Amino acid sequence: MDVTNVVVEAMPHFEGYVYPNEATLEPLWSVLIVLYPYITGLVAGAFIMASLVRVFRVKALEPVYRLSLLTAMSFMLCATLPLLIHLGHPERCYEIMMTPHLTSPMAIFGFVYAWYLMAVLLLELWFDYRLDFVRWSKTEKGFKGLLYRILTVGVTDESVGAVALDHKLSWIISIVGIPSAFLLHGYVGFIFGSIKANPWWGNVLMPIIFILSAIVSGIALCVIHYMIVSWVRRKPIDMRCLDIMGMFLFYALVVDATIETLDWVHRIYSKEEDFAVIQQMAREKLFFSLNIGQALCGTLLPLLMLGATQLARKRIPDIVRKRMYLASGMLIVLGVLAMRWNVVIGGQLFSKSLRGFMSYKMEFTGMEGLLMGGAVLALPFVIFVVMVKLFLPEKSPAQAAEAVTI
Amino acid sequence: MNTRFKLPPQIVRLVLLTVGIVGSYLIARAFLTPSSFGQYGWYRGDALMEAASHPRTFAGKPACTECHEEQAKQLAKFNHQSLSCEVCHGPGQAHVENFDVKLPVLTHGHCLRCHEKNPSRPHWHKQISSREHFPGDKCIECHKPHAPSEVP
């Protein structure tokens, strides 16, 4: 046998010095754990987008209010899926609820998730849709009719007072929802940021970076969804709404990019003994996903494009602006995915000895492979399409009634 | 005039629904929480016994020494004395139970796991670069793992 093969057999994936417990075939947290903060971030971001309408009264964004909530909901339903698949044994999923752990940081996600899904998203959607459910349940037949009837929970009050109460409660839940959305995603950042021994993760700015990048990715996804839904339905895009979305996306991206740069400056300056390994990570190991994916395509290019639309909005024709918004949205959504990759995988690619590197080659099939990752990421979009079909008709009964009264 | 305060129907239904969900959760918990949960901490107390009852794969050094006394004595004189037999030879419980079951065949990958040159290893630890140190030859052609300081 050739000796080089023996060496490869003995130490297949490592460079330099790696501790025995780090010498695993692939990182313990693989692509599914990359998707988990990504999907959760999209939920939080899409919800913040919706709250711009309800809490901050940005009237121009009214056309995308429900779309944002449905986006948040469809991703929320899949947020725990990567964790479930990663842990294996999905048949044990109920056990986390039967024996809840009150002091484990990891288990706290169960509480944060349950609060956000049950007390915030579902309630806000229900109060917003209640009147529509009542009206749809009267007009629709068959399965859809039954679904709408179930969703009314037996409340068929259409009086002005009841609707006013719906609006008020929806507004209160939105206000509660903003800190909850921050909590939901700040928590994910906290999980990484609290690992003091890992210089790539241990940083108090981590929760803030996660929240900001979540807001950016959520708004970008809403831009994409709005444009695609309008295109599929052959409906004209409300340019004022799109411009305002672009404006918020730009400002959110500016703040996000600034804080992420600050994080890097802080890291470079303060991590004295870890600096060499961080430098090698940025220059070699994560060169493409960090410099090209996250910094150039995910941040710089969208900043330039969105900045141009802010500076010269009137001079750029509508069609060009639309393309620029769509391109920026897509680049940002991919850039944030690259950011999650860099955090999750990057933090596991170097040894705690700071003198060695592990590697990660994603498998294609298998529970933690590319196919599974793709399926997990595609599922929220499928749910979104179903939700749009069910809950976002071209004109909802409530909107139609409002149009008549106005 | 009826001035009695009446809860709005949405609130009544939501409260009922919440009570229903929380109630069914509590009932499910009463049935599905394992009886030994919380006995020692946030886990099933029975899990300890279950883990202990798994079939053994490693036999331990004393079990090897019972039959291979000569090798054990030799090993005790040299630098590999602190190593357990199964570190190099692999898990041996099946072999202890039935001598017909053979242990896995060794390759020099085993030697190189500890002795391949690596600047992070302490200097006193014997290391070679397998690309330069008699490439193509097997380690045991020159070295005795049971008596590493002896030259054959």
C-alpha cells in the first residue's frame, strides 16, 4: 500500500494539530444547522416587515402586510424541521414538550418558538383574518369552506365593535411581536455568541448581528415574494410600496453592514492569540463564502444598487428599479445564507488548539446532505404557495367591503 | 338597562381554546412523562441502567493479560506501558467470549496516529515523517510495538 494513502487513511480531513474529539468525519453541526438560523431569521425579518405597517403605520406598505405575515408563518412552520432531522428520531419530537428543560440554553428555543408561534404569529394572523374567515366560510364550499369554518373558531360576529376590537388586539399583538421577533432571533445569535472558547463565535455582538441580518433577509424575501406573486397574478406592482420596501431594505442593510464591520474590527483588534487562525479562515478556508458570498455579493453589490435607487429614484425608470430591487433582494437572501454558513460551519473548521483545521465536504444524499438541505429549504416556499392560494385571494372580502364603504 | 359587562366572543373563544390546548397538554404530560424522569436531574433515571446494560465491546487490559501474559510483561517494560491493548488491537470483548473471533487486522495507520510528525506534539514524543522515513516499508518491519525501544 502506498504510504501516502496510509496517512490519508489515518488523518483524512485535517491540517495541523486537531484534538481527538474534533477529529470527526464532518462537523457535528452541518448544513441543516446552517438552515436553522437562516429560516428563523427569515421569520423574524418578515414579521418586522409586517409590523412596519401595523405598529409604525407605514401606509404605503399595506399591500405587503398580509404577504409578510404569511411569509413569516410559512417559514415559522418549518423552523424546527432542520433541528428535528439533524437530531434524528423525529418520532421523539413530543418528548421536548413532555419533559421541558428549564435551564438548558438549547432547550429554551422550545419556549421561545412556542411563544412566538402560538402567542404572536397565530394570534395576529387570526385577528387580522377573522372577519375574512367569517365571510369566506359563508361563500366557500367543500374543503375550503370547512377549513374557513374551523378557523373562525365559532366566532361569527361581524359587528363594527367586534371588528374594531380585532384591529386593536392585532395592534397590541404586533407591539408584543416586535420584541418577540427580536427575542426569537437574538436567541439564535446568543447560542453562538455565548460560546466563549470559540473566537469565531464568542462575541456579545452576535445576537445583534443575527437580528439585523434577519431583518435584512426577511425584508428581502418579502420583496421577492411580492414581485413574484404580482408577476404570477399578472397584477401591476405598486411602485410606491416597492420603493418604500427598497428604502427600508437599504437602511436595514446599512445598519447591518456597519455592525458586522464593527464586529470584524472588534474581533481583529481584541482576539490577540486567535488572530492568526481567524486570518487564515478569512483568507483561505472561507474565502469564497465570506469575501465573495457574504461581503461582495450579499452586502456590497446590494448596497450599491439600493443606494443608487435611493439617490436617483426619479431618474431610474420603473422597470430598471424593479430589476434592481429583485436582484438586490436575491443577492441579500443568498448573502445571508452565506453568512449563516460562515458562522455555523466556519466556527467548526478550526481546532480549539488554534493550530489545526478540519474540513467539511457536504454529502449529496443522506440525512445531512445537499438534497435534504434543499428539501428543507424548499418546503417553506411550498407552504407559502398553499397559504397564498388559501388566504391571499386577489381581493379579500374585508378589503372589498372597505372599498365599498370608502 | 343592562349594564353588565360582557366579554367579547373572540376573547371567550380564545380563552376556551387556550384552556383546551393547555388542558390536553397537561393530560398528555401526565401519561407520557417517563416515570423515572427527574430522579437525578433533567433526564430519565432509568437511562443509566439502560446504558449500563448495553453489550460490552471492549474487554479491558486485565482480560487480555489473562491469556497473553508474555506480551503484557514485555509491554510493561517499555514506553507503551500506559497504553491499553485495545487502543491498537481494537475492541476485544467478542474475542474474549469466543477465541475463534479474530481481532481486526492492524495497519500502520495506527502507528501514524501518534507518531506522524506534527509540530504541535511535544518534542520528547517520537515522531517521523512517513513520506521521508522509509516510505513504502511497514513500521513493524523495523519496530516492535510491544517493545518500541528495541531494535530487531
